[in-house]
Amino acid sequence: MRTLICGSMAFDTIMVFHDHFKNHILPEQIHILNVAFLVPDMRREYGGCAGNIAYNMKLLGGEPVIMATVGDDFAPYAERLKTLGLDASLIHRVANTFTAQAFITTDLADNQITAFHPGAMNSSHQNKVALADGIKLGIVSPDGRQGMIDHARQFAEAGIPFIFDPGQGLPMFNGEELLDFIRQAEYLTCNDYEAKLLQERTGRTLEQLAKQVRALVVTLGGDGSRIYADGQVHDIPTAKASAVVDPTGCGDAYRAGLMTGMHKGMDWPTCGRLAGLLGAIKIAERGGQNHRFTWDEIADRFKAEYGYSL
């Protein structure tokens, strides 16, 4: 179950605005937007797509290998990875840079406004997929632009199946570049907003894009997810969350569950349900890496949620 996770490692500064953005942004004045949000709650969390995905996969008993570039300030995160038993051998430090930093403001409707400093992430192309041994599955998640391009090509050249997960990195690429990623990938994942942008940029419908990969997965937030695979469309129901506290990292948790199901040979509806369950568990906790579970706990909750066993 060795999985190469290519993506960002980041520190997340998360702030909560105790109102709704829509009440303070005037659509007719958007051309002169100048707003400030009072955020009484603020905390710093360990995050980044690669870090979050690997964290969840490790809890599920997987063997994630993180490939990322980080800065001079990474020492506390490195110590955390060591404590968690996560493989950090392919994390490369870039001198005189900061580790990527996300500054996230969330409102009471779980809408988010994010400012992101890439820092060392811009040097992610210095890492090579060939440095990893025994990899059965990979993922190219949001990272430096050239790193995402290079790692997709390297996975394809090595014959290693991988997921293309453009996420927040999607705006960096034009339509032809996105189609090139999709041609190389075996799988494609995105959320509903990213799916609309993907269609707009490529000029292809989701049904057309789905024909180019083994599976296209679209997450729909509180409405579950949809998986296009084998000529079928599987509508995956949402799992019940014990509380809705913080959406940060839910997509990463979903991807970890999805890949774990794929490793275990589960069918697509089951993969999607396992993935959705992880998202529901994550959203009940603050930050991307503060929730806890064991495989047995997941199995019990899965049966209670969906009526059949993993």
C-alpha cells in the first residue's frame, strides 16, 4: 500500500468570522472591494494537501510517502511527522525560504477566503518520482506549477497509476495543459466548483472527461459525491457528521479514504462511501489533522452508516 503523495506541506493559520461574508460584500461594489473581517478565533495548524492526505492514510493503516519541498521553518512539522511515524524521506528543504503558508478565513456558512504564500513549494520540481521505491499508486495534488507538470509526466513514464487532483492549483493551468494532465492520469478528482472551472477551461463536459480516465470523482460538499466510472455514474450519499466545525482538510480526508479503498480493491460505491465518511469525521474537528480514528472504529461506523460491512 505504498502511495506517493506529491503535494504541498503547509502551515495553516485559520480564522473564524462570526457572520456571513455575503452580508458584508456588496455585489454592485465588487469593483472597489475593500472589506475587513473581525476574526476573534485564530489558530495555527499543520496542513498542506500532502500532509493532510498522508495523515489520514496513516490512520487507515496505509503507507503514504510524502514528496514535497519545505522551508527553513519546517522543524516543528518535521518533528510531528516523526512522532506520527510518517515517511518524510522525500521531503526536501529549500534554503532561505518559508514553508508554504495558508491564511484561511471561514464564515458561519463554511465559506472560505484563503490567501496562500507558496514559499518553498515553488521548488517542488526539484523532487523526482523516481526517488520513491515500491510505489503502487500516486497522486499529484496542489503543488508548485512545474512540480505538478513534472510529477504527472514522471508517473506516466514510470507506468505508475496516479490521481490528478488539481484543487486550488487548477487556475494555474490553461485548458490544453489540464487535458494533458488528464491524458496521463488514470483518475481525476475535483470538487463541484473545480469541476465547473475544469469544464469551462477544457471545453469538455464531465461525461466527456470521464471517458479519458478510469474514474472521475466530484465531491459535492454536504450533498455527498459523484463517481463516473466504467460507463456508470454512482451517486454517493453524504455521511452524517456529528458536528460541522471546520471544512479545512475535508477534501484531503476524502482522497485518503478513496485511495485506501482503491488499494483494498473495493468497488467504487464503497470507495466513495469510505471517503465520504472520512470527510464527515474530519469536519467535526478543527484543522486538517486533529481528528483521530482506528480502522476498527471506521469499520463499525461504516456499517452503522451504510448498512453493510467494509
